[in-house]
Amino acid sequence: MGLSQFPNFREMTVERMIDVTPHMRRVTLSRSDLGRHATHGPYLMLFAPPEGIAKPKWPVPGEDGLPVWSADDRRPQVHAYTVRRLDLEAGTIDVDFVLHGDHGLGSR
């Protein structure tokens, strides 16, 4: 029987956003069970739902283990980011976004 979700996938909540500089925004994400980020490197793949969509269709493992993506308008945007700060006790991760007007994920 195949997996219904990738084992390292974590749905997170945006806790706060702070503009660090006029061109840099720090977003704090929260979730329990973030210990893997302390041992598996400072990067994460961020899957962001399309604007106005509360429940996107996250990718699921296919029979071959590769992601199966939704073809409709609920498909999330995917970007790689460096973790700026990890607080295991608080269950938070800070990620910095360069602001590119209203076009970038962190700007919106």
C-alpha cells in the first residue's frame, strides 16, 4: 500500500510577518515536530497555497514514489528557502523573503 502523504511534509501556520528592512520580510512559521530541520540542513521547500485558496491540493506520492500534482487552480506554488532561525522549543521557523514589489511570494 502506498503513502498518502510524504513523510517529511509538514503543514505550517504563518504566525507573524516582520519587515526587517524595506526590501526584506521575515515570516515566522509554526508547527510541532520540527526536529528534522535541526539535523537535515538549513533548507526547506515551501509550498504556498494560491491566493484566496484555504485548502490547496498538496502533492501526494504516486505509485513510483514521485509527487503527483494537481492540475487545477488549487495547486500550490513551490519555492526553496533557507531557514533563518529554528526554535524547536517554540515550534517555529523564521524564513526571510526578499521583497520584489507585489510579484513575489513573500511580498504578497
